[in-house]
Amino acid sequence: MTKLMPRSPRLALFLGLTCLLLLGGGGGLAWLLARQGVRAPLRIVLITPPMEASEGLEAGQGQAIGAVIQDQLEYERRFASTG
């Protein structure tokens, strides 16, 4: 039967403190990001199709371009966009 405990108390202390440090750092980072996200203003962009039909594009192509733009805004710039 193998032992799961480290062989020396010094190694156990080092591993325990390292684990606590990583957990504390991760918790602090999560708190900081959550706090920053709550205070950041919500930016909303309304993407509307032009009043006239676009020349050279089919309806599906226009919708695909709009979806790509919407996804990019939401991913890169943290915008909430509606189409």
C-alpha cells in the first residue's frame, strides 16, 4: 500500500502553503474581474439593415455579415448588440 502523504513535514508545509497561495490568488483575481465587470458600463449597439436592398448581396449574405459583426463586437469589445 502506498502512502499519499509527503515524506517530510517541510515538504507538506511547502505544498500546503503553495496550494493556499494559488487558491487565494485565484479567488482574488476572480473577485477583481467580477468587481470590474459590475462597474463597467453596458454598451449597446443596434445593427439594422439598410432601408434599401444592398447591391450585389443576397439576404442570407447580409444576415451572415451582420452576425459576424455582432459576434465580433460581443467578443472583443464587450458590447451587448441586438440585430
